[in-house]
Amino acid sequence: MNFQGTRIVDLAAGSVATGLYILKQKELRKAQSGKLFVNMDFSDKTGTVNAKIWDATPELFDGLQVNKIYYVKGRVDLWNGVLQLTVDKYKMAEPEIQEKIEDFVPSAPEKPEEMLAYIEQCVESFENDDLRLLVRYFLETNKEKLLYWPAAKSLHHAVRSGLLYHIKRMLMNAQGVANVYEGINKDLLFAGIILHDMDKLNELESNTLGMADYTVEGQLLGHIPMGILSIQRMSDDLSIDPEITLMLQHMILTHHGIPEYGSPKPPMIIEAEILHLLDLMDARIYDFTESLQNVEPGEFSEPVWSMDKRRLYKHKI
Ligand SMILES: [Fe+2]
Ligand SMILES: [Fe+2]
């Protein structure tokens, strides 16, 4: 591939850019003038940018294919402090380029094999035999999917290998927390972290590029009830101590903290409370970084839906 366009991270306001990007999502909207326009997101490995095609038609909209790579030429503007691309010309890239789509997909910043090795090493240090057996069994049976699975369809960690990245960073933080506070069962906390989102592997359906959608089971049940069933199934297969099974199920049940976010009960053991807080922290920090990616210093982000529509500020320090 000879074409060298502008990477999304390098887009600068006021310039005209040409690049090769994946069309991540598209939407046909009506402007106040009554004219149609396409609201869309383009991504490459370095990030995502919102783009618009003004004066669109339904035919033009139908012709745009999501998850395909396009040559895009457009003007980069700063709109409400956020970079936006006004598309002037676009063309679908050749089949040879479409085959290399992996090079364009946003991925977790660490190698999946290394993240998995970190998690496996942590499991090997468990003193509790049942927890080691159970978590090892989960990792072994799901290894292939875990390497590329995203953690979400569109919220935090919705990138290739995002689930592994989420687990790994939570584990790193948990090690710190467990060294500071007393009375925490480390094995239980670490096992809960590795297993808490385990049924995202079944709640979502993902291609190997980490582009996901909800399954029927995922839509009707969600990863929390599905995870509780999976823990039961694995525990029965491996004859795990029922107290351990129950604690892990409680940790999965409560990890979203409140009923509005899918947890019918609040955490009632310290390891569940810490899991919930670490989960929230990791998602928040991810969203902060992501939302400020295309924001210039001294400007605010768009309202962030996952954070009660807060607008985030990129300071100049
Ligand atoms: Fe979750
Ligand atoms: Fe999570």
C-alpha cells in the first residue's frame, strides 16, 4: 500500500486532509434547513473522528458501507471544541486494502498475548485451589475469543482486545488496593475481576476485528445473569466449594452497583465493593481519555453520554 494519508490522531483544525479510514457508523439526519445529511464516524488505528456529508440523498446514504475502508478527503473543522471532518470526496478502497482491515481497526494499546500472559501469571499465584482451578478453566476454554474480544459494542473499551485490556488494568489496580487495605481476600478479588464480565463473550457477538453486536441472549438477559449461570455450570463441572461459587456469583451480580445499571443488589462483601469501584474507575478513565482525544487544549468535549452528559475539559497544563 503506497498511499500515506493523515492519521486521525494527526488531523488538525483548519486543514484539508486525505486519509484511509474505516466507516464505523452512519446515520441519515435532517438539518434545520430541511436538507438531509449523513452523520458518521471514521476510525483508524489511532482514533475516531466524527464526519458529515452535507446535502446527502437516501441513495448516497444507502451506498455507504459500514466496516469498509474508504479514501476520504475533507476539511477539518473545530466544532464546539471537537474536531470534525466535512467530507468533500470519498471512494471505497480497493479489495487489497480491504483485506488489510486489521491494520485500521482501533485496538487496545498492548499486545493481547502479553495481556493474557499477565492475567495467567496472576492466576498461578492464587493460594486457593478452587479459585485457581475455576479461573484457569475459564481462561483455557475461552482463550481464543479473549484475545480479540471487545468489552462493549459502543461504550468503554469498544476496541479489539478491549475486554482483556479492561481486565488487566483492573487487576493491576487491584494489586495496589490489596496492598494498601487489610482484610481483603486477594484470590477472591482477582478471580472476581477476571470473571466479572465473562459473559460479554456471549452477550456480544464479535468478528475478529473486535466489531461487536448484541446476541439475542445478550439483549434478553445481559452479561450479569448470564455470568451467574456460567459460574454455576463451571462450578458444578469442577465440584467447586459452594461458598466460593456463591461469593463469585454475588460479585458478578453486584458489579454494576445499582439497579439502574443492571445490578439488582448492592455489593455486600468487601471484594464485591472493590470490584465495583475498580470497574467504574477503569470505565471512567477510559471514557475520559477517549472523549478528550480529538479535543484541543483549552476546549471542552462534547457531552459524554456515559458520564451523565458531562462535558470534559482538556486543560493546558
Ligand atoms: Fe459489566
Ligand atoms: Fe467491567
